[in-house]
Amino acid sequence: MKALLKMLFEIIRRSLPLSLRWQMVVWYTTAFTVLLLFTGALFYQYLEYRLEASIDTDLQLRAQQIAAEVVLLNGMVNLPGVTGNQIGFSTLPQHSASKPADVNYGELVRLLDAQGHMIAETPAFHALAVPTTSITQPLAGTPWQGTIKTPAGQEVRVTSRMLTDNGKTVALLQVGESLEPLHSLLHQLVAALLFVGLLVLGVCAAGSYWLAAYSFAPIQRLSETARKINAGDLHQRVPVPVIRDEVQFLALTFNEMLDSLEQAFVRQRRFVADASHELRTPVAVIRNTAGVALLEPPQLDETVTALQDIRSETERLTLLLTDLLTLSRGDEGQARFEHEIVQFDQLVETVVATTEVLAAEHAIHLSTQISHPVRVLGDEARLIQVVMNLLDNAIRYTNSGGQVWVTLEQRSEAVALSVRDTGIGIAPEHVPHIFERFYRADSTRRWSEGSGSGLGLSIVEWIVRSHGGSIVVESQVGCGSCFTVYLPSVSA
Ligand SMILES: Nc1ncnc2c1ncn2[C@@H]1O[C@H](COP(=O)(O)OP(=O)(O)OP(=O)(O)O)[C@@H](O)[C@H]1O
Ligand SMILES: [Mg+2]
């Protein structure tokens, strides 16, 4: 039922493409019309019923009055008092030929004897075609009451009752009253109700239009301000109304959305600027190297060295471009992540084994403490990238003769992987920024030999977050750093 109503509303809304303001007017006015029609109909029915009941009471009183004036003489019905009061009330032979009077004017009375033969009637009653049950029923002992229609279509209410003398039926009295005055009164009432109803509906439509205009004015203002805000000036905000209502909530939500949009926009702009800056340096190096090699006269040794330099720069450039691509795919939500059970302990061991050579080259001692078995749910290739980047940093930022520890343990709710080193450490002011793209604690080492691009930890943080985990860093300048990755563990 609810779904049906919803569908009906939707169809009406689609077929009537009105503004919200006019929609409110239409709905309110329709609701009021239905309400007015319903209450009007109820009121009319009740009034008609009450008025008809009062006519029945009147008729019975009138019948009682007339009955009190009927006199019984030698078993014959006599009407001295009645004939005195009733204009034209006479026996049949006297008025049968005369034209019947209008039922709306003149009394409607008829007297019949115990056999149902007419004794007397008023001229107006003569026009009525009274059903035989109105005679037979009271003669059988039950009073009769009913509504009769005249040939002219007028309705008359008639009551029929017997007159008794010592328990014996002596006559039958029928009294009627035209319902025309009642009907014309009711018609006047309907006209008045319609007039008042239309007036109320007009006021209601105007009122709901005004109310809708008043309520939607703040939204109108809000959308006008919002329209003025474009991508260029995202620092603008919509005015927040003082009254705590839905519009205030909407304005606040809108401003919050603008905040995050602005932040994202600034981040994106900085990312593009940083990326172009990072790319410009190696390209310049390659160009210069090639330029030097092409100087006359060409020397084989110098050409070979230049080509080697160009190759190593290109390799670094490729790495940088791969990282950039990874991050931009992550931003766009295009990166696909596998969701498979990964033997994390084995994975960490393998990565450590591959970096042992690099550690040895830098005379760094690498030791592990890995619990077995440790499993996580995720993407194996991405998790390798996490461990690789952390180990690469630990080795890169630790001086020769230093130490790196890799610890993997299964805690109650998470898997914890720590990479700790005795390296140069990170100053407290840099710690909050190291996960930002292109951020390097030592900004002087931009694109110098041995330095990275500053994207490694951004990628680590993105992969860990995508796995539902977190990363924590503790560091002290000159003592070393410890990066701990927490990943949700897989229930056995
Ligand atoms: N173990 C560590 N010890 C000291 N400093 C670190 C360590 N790990 C990261 N840092 C600091 O954080 C910065 C950001 O690290 P990140 O891995 O993102 O970039 P990167 O190592 O410079 O370049 P790459 O993109 O090649 O990884 C580093 O430049 C470095 O200053
Ligand atoms: Mg790094």
C-alpha cells in the first residue's frame, strides 16, 4: 500500500514538472479539498437526518392534535373541531372534482374509517399517491411512516396512525408535510458551504504559496551563493543561518563539503606541481649529459659514461613514474586489490632475504624475529611493496655499521610488523609529514644520488589503509626510527 502510494506520488510528480513551491501548493490544496468535501458531506448527512427526524416529531404531534379533536358519535366518526380548523377539509364527494392544491401550501390531512374508506381529506392531500401499506400496516396494528413523491417530483413525509376507542380501531389518520422547505434549506446550505469552501481553499492555496516561499527563501539564497562558487575560489563559504533548522544543517554540510573539496584541490595542485618539479630534474640531467656526449670530437669513453648516466637516470625516472602511476590510480579508485589469504611470515622472510645483499653492501646488519604462522587477508604484491619500502628506508637512512631489526608478531586482534633501525632518525617537526607525497625530511637532498622521490611512505600508507590497517612511527634524531604496521589478522 505504502509502495503503491509512493509510486502514485512519483507518477504525479513526474507528469507535473512543478517547482517545489508549487508542488506544496498543489498538495496542500488537494488535501484541504478532500478534507472539506469529506467534512461537508458528513455535516450535510447529519443535518438532513436531524431535520427529517424533527419533521417526523412534528408530524406525530400534529396527528395527536387532530386525533384529540375527532369525536365519535353513535359509532360514527365526527369532525366538528377538525373541519373548523382545516381549510377545505371535507368529505370526498364535495372536492373530488376540484383541482388538488399544492402540497407545499395547505394542510396535508386525511381521515379514513376502520375499513380504509376515506372519510375526509384536505385538497393538498388529494394530490398524493399514498401506498396501500400506509393503510394496511396501521390497520394491522403498526404505525406507518414514509416519504412519498408527488407527480411533480416533490417529496412529502407522511405519518399514518390508527385511532382507537376502547381498544377498537375506529379510524385511520394520515398527516403529511412537504419536504420541499427542508430541501431548499439544504440546497441553500450546500451553496453557502461551497462558497465558504472555495474561499477557504483560495486562502489555503495563497497561504501555502506564501509559506512555501517563506520556507524556501533561505534555500534559494543558499543555492544562489553556491552557484557563485566555482573551482577557482573554493575558499568561499555559504552563509550559515542562525536558526537551528534543516537549512542550517544543509549550509553546514555544504561548507564541510567545500572544506574537504578545497583540501583535496590544494593537495592535487601541490601534487601536480611537485610531480612536474621532480620530473624536470632528471629530464634536465639526461639532456645535459646527452649534450656533453655530443660535443665534438666524440670520445668513446665519455660517450659510454654519458650513456650509463642516462640509463641510470632513466631507471630512476621509470621508478618515479611507476610510483606516480600507482598513487594516481589509488586516488581514482582504479587500483584493484586482491583479497586472498597471504602467508605474511613467509612473505616478510622472502623480502628480507632479497634485501640482505643491499644491507651487506652498506655494512648494515639485518636481523629478524618472525612468528609462525602469520596470515593476513589482502594483496600479496602490494604487501611486498610495503615491506620493501620500509626496509629500503631503514637501510637508506642508516649509516654503515648500523643495525636493522624486522619483527613480525601475531597479537590478539592484529598482525604487527615492525622495522626498526639505528639510523639518522627523523626530527619531530618532520614526523607528521613523512607520509605526504614528495615529502623528504632532508629537503636539500632532492634528486641527489641515493635519495628517493619521497613517494615510498605515501604508497605504504595508502596500501596499509586499503587493507584496513594502520602505520605508526617512533623516531629520535641520531638514535633511529621504528615503523610499525598493523594489519587485521585472519581468524583461523
Ligand atoms: N627509516 C627512516 N629513517 C630516517 N628517515 C626516514 C626513514 N624513513 C623515511 N624517512 C624520512 O621520510 C622521508 C619520506 O620517506 P619516503 O620513503 O616516502 O621517501 P624517500 O625514501 O625519500 O623516497 P622513495 O620514494 O624512494 O621511498 C624520507 O625522505 C626521509 O627523510
Ligand atoms: Mg623510501
